Amino acid sequence: MRATMEQWLQQCPHCGYAAPEIARAHPAAIAAVGTAPFRAVLADPTHPPLARRFLGYAYVLEETGALHAAAEATLQAAWVADDARRPDLARAWRRDAVALWRAGPALDAEQTVRVVDALRRAEAFDDAAAAAGALAATRPPEAVAGVIALEERLIAAGDSGRHTVASALPPPSRRPHASHATVAKRGGGLADWMRRLFRRG
């Protein structure tokens, strides 16, 4: 999916508004794209151009009250920074994404795992450990517990790197584990949940 990020958002060549489909916009978007902060985001030469597109989209979403969606768009800007080898920007935008998640409606378990992962990747290890511990204490479903256990191990090791979904799956035997085959057939279970959770590493 990494190679397709250029196609995730359309952008108006005139006003700079970006969204998955710019033909339909939230009424408040018109006001948002006319503001100085929005223009500053798009014009910042220190940020990768694709990241500016995601940040502009995030700004409009935040202004329209869609804070969790704004968090996702900000996290996607961090992914662009990862690929551009700008860890400083990636860390900052992950922290911004967490702030947006926390400012919105109550988080469910899946969103909380994303917050923990973003904090770990941003090297906010104390905050990540506290969030992971709080979620683990709720005795979440097995899939959530498995990912949180992995996150806690990585946090304890001071590991802020990218890890694959397979890292949190039980190790297979020499042949593919029977449970993996079952999951593949029905399109659900732990592996499916985790692929949805971490749509991109």
C-alpha cells in the first residue's frame, strides 16, 4: 500500500483542498481552506509535499470536528515522513495524532492500541507504557491482548521501530499453523483484526 499513497487523496489545484473525493466537501471545509494556518501548512517548504497534502486534510477534518479522522490523516503524514527519512517530523506528527485521538470521543480498544503504537514510534515510552498498561488491565479480547503484549515488550526494550503484523502472531510450525489457515479461509480472527488495525506498518 505504501506505493499508492499518492492516490489516497485528491487535491484541488486552485484552493489546495485535499480529500479522498474533493467533489463532495463538508460545508465547513470552505471556511477552513481560506484560513492562514491552512495556507501555511500547504506552503511549508520543510515538509514533504505529500505530507502537506495529508496535513491539510487533517486540518480541515479537525476544523469540522472530525478529530479521530484528523488523527488518522496526521498519522498518514507521519508515514510519509518515515519514507522520506525524516524521523523528526514522523515523531512530531505521531504525537499530534495522539493528541487528536485523545481530544475526540472516547477511544475503543482498537484505537487505543493505535495510540500506544504511535506513542512508542514517537519515542514517548513512558506515555506509551502507561496507555498500554491501562488497556491491558481491562482484560481486553485475545487479539487486543496479544498486540498490547508485543507493544509492552517493545516499549520495555526502547524499540521505536516498525514491526510487522506477524510479530504479534503465534510462531508457526514448520508448516503453516492450522489456525492461520482457518483464519485465511474465513477472513477473520486475530490476523484479520491486526491487518485492519495496522493497515500499514
